[in-house]
Amino acid sequence: MTIGEERSFLDQLMDLYRAGDPSATDDSPGRQMVRAVQQVYLQIALADYAAAVELMTDDFTMEIIGPPEIPLVGCWHGKAEAEAALSRNFSLLEDQVPQLIGVATHRDAVVVMGRETGRVKATGRPYAVHWVQWFTLRDDRLTRFLQIFDADEIGGAFQA
């Protein structure tokens, strides 16, 4: 993924949020939360995982739910574990192309739905996956990240 593609993804994130909530204003809490999520996505796109975790609370929890045979799955607590997991997980993939489907906010959460294609580095095999990412925020910082994805098309890509 190039930074140019990622910036487009970031712009689409806000566009989808605004399209789904016409009452959103520049200073609305939902828009501030989406901006916070945009900043995390940007640091991840830059592969600056240390900067990404600085946007998280000290008690941050990250959980990715899927079949245990897929090495992206797990639960991590705290900034250090999250940074290591981000680095490891993204090192397993290449040529990632995320496509947004929808964005919604509610109280202290941003929910992002999307699809992604790419390639598993170890096998060279392509994958496709649909996912839902739930970001919970406290004081404009991520406190919890939950991702659930369908495993049908990605599971086989990890098999040699």
C-alpha cells in the first residue's frame, strides 16, 4: 500500500462518516473520534507503530478474532504488546488494498466495515477478507480495538 492510497482511504473514512450522519459538524464528538481513528490508521500506513500506540491509552487492549490457525489472531494488552503485534501482523502481509464499506459512530465508539485484498508474504498467495473494526475511545485516545473478520478467503492464503 502506498501512502497516496492510504491518504485516499483516510479521506474516504471521513466522507463515509459524514454521509451516514448528516448532522455531523466540525466539532461534533463523532467527527473528533473519526479523526482520532484516522490518525492511528495514518501511523500504521507509515509503519510507525510506536507513533500509533502513542495515540492509545496505557490500558489499551487489541483483539483480533478469527480462526486460531491464522497468525493474525490474538489478544494483546498495553502499548508494548500492541506495538509488537502491529509490527508482526503487518510484516506477514503485502500489497494490501483496503476498501471501506461503512463508518458509524455511537457514544464512545467508531465502527469501520471494510474489505481488503493483498498477499501473504510467506506463501505469495493472494487473500481477500471482509472485516469489522470496533474502536473504543476515551478522551480522544484509543482504549480498545476489536476486529472480526471472515476467514474463508484468507485462511487458505496462509497455507503453503
